[in-house]
Amino acid sequence: MQANSISVDPTGLIRALRRSAFYQNQIVETGRAEASEPEWGEPERPILAAVEEALHSTGIDRLYSHQATAFDLADAGKDLVVTSGTGSGKTLCYNLPVLQRLMQEPAGRALYLYPTKALAQDQLGKLEELAPQGVRVSTYDGDTPRGRRPAIRKNAHIVLTNPDMLHLGILPNHTSWARFLRNLRFLILDEMHAYSGVFGSHVALVVRRLLRLCEWLGSRPQIIACSATIRNPADLFEALTGRKGELVDRDGAPSGRRYLLMWNPPMIDEEQRRSAMTETSRIVESLARGGARTLAFSRSRVGAELVLSYTRGYLQEGAPGLADRIESYRAGYTPEDRRRIEKRLFSGELLGLSSTNAMELGVDIGSLDAVVMNGYPGSISSLRQQSGRAGRGARDGLAILVAHDDPLEQYLVKHPDLLMFGKAEAVRVRPSNPHILTAQLRCAAHERPIAPHELERFPPNAIEVLEEMEEGGLIERRAGLWFHPSHGSPAADVDIRGAQRQYVIECDGEVIGSMEEWRAYQWGHEGAIYLHRGEQYLVTCLDFDGLRVVVEPVQVDYYTQSLTDTSVWPTAEAEKRALGSGEIRYMGLRVTATVTAFRRTSLPSNAVLSVEPLDMPSYTIETLGLRIDLPAAPSAEQQQQWTDGVHALEHLMVALAPLIAQCDPRDLGSAYYGVWPDTGRPAIYVYDSAPGGSGISEELFARTMEWLGHVREQLESCSCKDGCPACIFTPRCPYGNEGLDKSSGSRVLRRLLVP
């Protein structure tokens, strides 16, 4: 495809892709959402002249209906949550009422929370442009020079920060922030949908710590939250803040036509498809050659790096001048690397960016023509967030979902209406998680002794957790109050993103990146290939004591994947019920995982070259999950075949669980046993991968029959004979997909569903 041959009009992009040499009828479905006209609104409450003048200076002369409604509610003192589409102007829903109040009350203050530093920095410039003269705005995060921090605390009317800095830097030092908190009038939670799982559960308790200190100092900040479209915005707002908020969910912003292509890679043999990463890279290459600005999303860091590497390689063959205009972006890069990439992106120098979901949130990266998703991002909400980055506002946009050869994504290809017209998922948090609650109550007690009446703002099990902490010496009770037993803040020991300790990645003594501890176990072992900005590095040393991963540059034609062996043991049973001729139990579990080996996989064919054993330490978590007790084998002679069927069923159950639990597949773990000792019957465990549990398995327990219905449909509709990646094979299998029996899996499932 020649340069400049692709029109940036989405229909032109689609036609050009169909003409591409690599195209083999991969587009299996095309969805289109029609453009919509703006719905304007006029606030009933007057906007101050200075604020209105500031609006006009930025080119805004009218408000959309949701902006006007939000202004009226907020100006009346209501807590509220606004949910609308990407690029719909949600920020004005809180900026207008905040600026209005600050102009009326110059001593007032506002705290804006964003899930990332990048998003706060992006919003800073826009807010400075909008703010009337005299309103001082500043970011306050880990990158803020220490010499500037006292002036920000003293002088800034609006402070933009993130939950991490609130947890680590502001609340433990609240005496330095007393004046700011005493005058705090607004707390803003932007991109509220990002606060899910472990991170969201921590944030819910960090917010309660903040509100508790504000109440002590005599303030009660009004809370405004903004979110992408999710199923439960009002419930999530209450879970995060402990308050009920007014819901504004009618989106008055205009939108262009939105195209969503379902792209299924072609078969390369009877049971295997071409790599989704290859397809994604070819699409990005073609779009780049035509001058279309494209953002490619991958679910993992490795995926983002491989898409970059493949795309540059394809461009080097036919358009070498464009290869340097493709970059990658993900967590783990140094701040300097991230700033350089962002600068090239914002300036329009880059034609393509291969990213993880680090670019999913609302950072304004200018006009994009297309978004390519290397695999289902894990939820309908995320899919819409990612696809909405193309053609923002009234511009037309194209999004392409490239399906992986796995059961979940092949199921979605067969049922595209689930993605095109299905409801967005609910976002769940579980602040009652005892691991999270223990950590946050320690922090709260350090900031100010906890009185019994204050427990009303915390989850119902707070009193039980405090009593256990008291018995364990983590907290002391004196004069009816709970005190933290030492002067040092425990906040530094609590990672609210659940990321564990960080390992630095060193090459020739220079730090080139970082990774969390669990990633170091799985991706930083000796012999692993670490991918960084399109370059390959061989891991030569994993230093557990020094928290280092030492690498050296290499050029190889393979990548690596770790294999993990998991053992599960029940700790407590919460609930059980009959399930056909078996049972299902919701219970506490102790899960021990050991990385036992790693697989070398060739590029780009994805053929397995070798499996290398590893000697690695284990790690253990306490969590929540399910045990499904299955029917016993019909006879001793059929025991092995039956066990292989149980193994196949385990693979498919955990693969399709996200359809019910509306979670990322990586949020779940699983294990199977041919015979469980306590029952003498086969068992399958499916559990939350987050320590303490995140509520996912509880949803699976409530909707088990619907879950198993999807499993049965996918298993019986797959045309393969003995199993394939679209039904029972998975790259996560520690046994390399050995010991699987598809037909026996069907028989086990049928027996399970019939009493």
C-alpha cells in the first residue's frame, strides 16, 4: 500500500484495509453508531460574569444539556455523579461550579483527584486557561519539587493530584494541610470508573480518611464525580464516598459516526488462527502508510512491545522512513522516556502508538483517525473508552477489535451484539476486604485516633477488623479510642494499587525501567526476554534481595512466557448449594503459586521452541473463590479420561467467566483436581487473584447456571475435533495444554448440569 493512499475518512480506511495484501476476509462484522446532534442547555442558576467571560475566552458560548444540569445541581450544593461519553466535556461539569464558588469565596479550596499523574498534568493547562484571574491552580504529586510544595499548600485554590499522593503525602501530613482542608469546598473524582477492584477499594477508604479529617477540621466538601458510561454509577459513587449523589446521565454532546469492525484473523490450519499481534501490526502498518494517526491497545506490556516491534519491522521492508514514527507507551518506562514519547505524540510527529491501557483514560492526545484493539480489553466499558479515542467529539472515528484465538474472544466474535449493543458493566469495589481495611485503618489511626462513632463511615466489618488488629498489636485502644502504636506513618508500606514492591531493571548499570514484584517472578526470571521500546533484552539475573532485574541487549527470534503451578486449599466455607449432580461452594482460599518453567515461542509464527525448567520461590495469598465439586468418573477404567475432561472444563470455565463477572481474565485464577481428598470427587477452583478477594467469584456464584450455559454453548459449537485455542486450549496452562479431552469435558459438564 503506497503512502497517502488511505483516506482518513473511516469508510475510506475500511475500503483500503479490504484491499490490503494481508486481508483474507477478516472483517466478520461491522457496527455503526450514527452521528448525533448537540442538545444544548441553559442553567437555571446564574453564572457569575467573571466565570462566563472565562468560558467565552476559551471559545465556549453554550453548554450541553448535561453540563447545564450538573451546574445547577452543584451550585445548589448537591453531591453528584456525571456519566457521559468520551469527549463529551465532562470536565466543565465540575470546573464551572468550582470556579463559581471560588470567585464567591476566595478562601475556598478544591481538591481534584485523577487516577494518573499524566491525566492531572494534561488537565492542568486546560484549567489554567479557563480559570479567571486570581484563581491559582497547581498539580501536587511525586514529581512536584519539594521546594514548591509549601507554596502550593498555602496559596493554591485548586490542587490537582492522584489518590497515591493523597494517601502517601497529604493525609499523613495533614497538619501541614490544615488550612487547605479546613477550607476545602469541593472534592472532585474524575474518571471514576478507573477506581475498580483492589485499587478502587483502597481509594474508597482513602476518601473516607480525607472526609474524616475534614469533618474534624470543620469542613464538609461537596463531591462531584465524572465517569465513562458504566452500569452502576450511583452505586459506585456511594461505595467510593459513603454518600449518595445525584445522577446526571443524559449526554447532550454531539458525536460523529462511530464504526466498530470485528476482525478475526484467518485460519492457518484446521485448528489455529494467525496471530492477533501480527494482524494488529499489519493494520497499524497500513494505516501509517496512508497517514492515518492510529492508537493500538494491547492488554499486556509484552503485547504492546511486540506490536511495536512487528510494525516497525513491516515498515522497514516497504516504508523505512515511517518506522521511527511508531512508538510504544506503557507503565515501567522511566519518566524521561515517557515525557519524550508524549511530546512526540502531542506534536503530531508520531503516526502510530502501541500502548497498554495507560492511554485509555481521557488524556487529550489530539485527533486520532483510528484505534486498533489487540484483543478484547476485558470489558464493554473499556472497549468503548478505547474506541472512543478515535474521532473524538463530532468527528467520525474507526475502531477495530482484533480477536485473539481464545474461547472468550471467539465467543464474542460469534455474538457481536454483546459488544455493539450490550450494556456497559458494573464497576465493583470491596472496601470491606479485610487486608485492605486493615491497612487503611492503621493509616487512619495514625492520622488521628479513631473514635467508635467514626466507624459508621467505614464498612460494617470495621469493628471486627479493629479488634483483630488490637489482638495482633497493630493498634492500641486507650480511653475508648484506637491509636496507632508508633509515630511513623504506615502509609508508605501500603501500596493502594496492590502492585507490591518495585524491581528496577538495569542494563550496564543504568536503570531503563521497573516492574512490580509479581511481574518480576513471571517476566524477570533468568532466561526471560524483556521487551523495551522495540528492543530485546535477555534477563541474566533476578536479584530478590536487591530488588533488581539485570538485563543485557540481545537479538533473538523468540519471546518468553512463564508457566505457573498453583495449589489451592480451603480456609473457610461461606455458602454452598447443589449444582446438578454436584455442588458449588463459595469460600475462603489459600493459594500458593510457583513459576516452574518458561516457554520460548518463535516470532512471528508463535510455534513453541522449548520449555525450560525454573527453580523459583513460591508466593502465597489468602483470597475468596469457588469450588465446584463434580460427578465422579463412571468407572475406574475411565478415571484418567474423566480427569482430562475436568481439566478441559476448567480451562473453558475460567476463560468465559468474564462474560458473567465482567472482569479482566487476569483478575481470576483457577486450578483443577482429578480427585479432591475431602470428597473423593473431581473439583475445579476459580478464585479472585487479588489478595482478600475483589467480589468477582461472588458474582460467579450468584449466576452459575448462566455461566455454565455459555461454557456449554462454546464447547459444543466449536468445530474442532480434539480441542483448539477457541475452546479448551490456553497459553496460561502450566502443563502446556497436555492432558485435555474435549469430548470428556462435554460429558462431565452434561453430568454436572443434570441432577
